[in-house]
Amino acid sequence: MRIWILVAAATLATPLAIAQTPPPPYLYPPQNDTVTLPLTLEDWVQTDTARTELAVDASLPGSDAGKVRADILGAVKSLAQGADWRFTAFDRNQDASGLEHWHAVIEARMAEAQLGGLSDRAKQASKPGLQIRVQTIDFSPTLAEVEAAKAKLRAEMYKKVNEALTQLNQAEPDRKYRIMRIDFNGPITTPGAPKLMRAMAAPAPEQDEGGISLSEKAQLRANVTFAAAAPRE
């Protein structure tokens, strides 16, 4: 009976001894060595057109919305040839005498050359019962212009990343680094100069809205990680 107990104890002890043996080193491949590089690029987003808003107030007896819209579009077409005017606000109210008052905001992208003397032309296009005034001129770039600048920055960023990879492998020719990851933080558009934006309730007759086209600065930031297999010991 004592012999059987000793054999069983020895049998149970054998797996414990095997489990406590450390695994061979080849079961754990070496981790990659990495190099992280922050990169920042910037460029200018330029535009030659301005988002131009006109405020229109109309007081017309017994007119429907369709006629008022047509009258407004007909009046503003003379302000800028080829401008694509779009209504962004159109409200109606009626006073105690039954006269209907209409307020509309209409906008278009206008070339810089068309902005000179815009207030004077708006006054000339006005008439009793239909008053037009310049409300806002904003030289912010369009979405298409911003996206084009972003695409240009991304292409330049990839070029810089590959140049940095080439320099790294020249410094460490035996390591064979590769691009492991690119984390983009941006692009972020920040004003390079104040936008030309004016909100004018009653512009002076001599005021000129020509102004100048100003640029905005676009930045693209990225953290680049290069990796190479760590040397085996």
C-alpha cells in the first residue's frame, strides 16, 4: 500500500515539473524596431471669387411668391453677368393695411472683378417697393478649392515620407526599414489673413466692395512609423 502511494505521487509531480520549464526562445519571435517621425506641411488655399449675399425687401400688394421671386431675380441679374443666384431665405409677412412685405436673401459666387461698385449697381436696380442692398462679401475658398489643396498636401506628404524612408535605410543599410503606419492629424485650415467679410445694413454710396482676394493657410500633419525586424540574438 505504501509503494502505490509513492508511485502515484511521483506520477502527479511529473506534469508540474514540465509546466514550470520555460519555453524555448524560438517560440517568441523578436518584436519590430520602430522609428517615429512627425511631419507637418502647409500650403495656401487661394480663391478668385467671393460668396456674395444680397438682401432684398419688397412690398407689393396682392403678389404671390412666384411673381415676387421672378421680380427679384430679374432685378439682380443686371448686377453681375453670368452669376448663378440662389435664394437662401425667403419670408413673407402682412401689415395691418393688408400690404404684403417680402424679405429675401440671395447669394452667388462672384469674380473679384465684378465686385467693384456693387452697392451702386444694387441701388440702381432698386425701385419703389423693391430695395436691394449688399449684405455680405466673403472671400472664403469654396469646398472644391479646399479639397484640391488637401489632395495636393497629401501627395506631397507621401513624397516626404518616402524620402525619409530612403534616408533612414541609407543610415541603417542592414535593417531594411519599411513604412508601418501613417497617422494623419488634419488637414486643418487656419486663416492666413483676415477674410474679407462685410455685413452692411446700409452701405455708403462711395463705398467700394471690390476688395482683394485673400488666402487661407492649410496644414497637414502626420505621425509616420517606420519598422524593421529586430536582430536575433
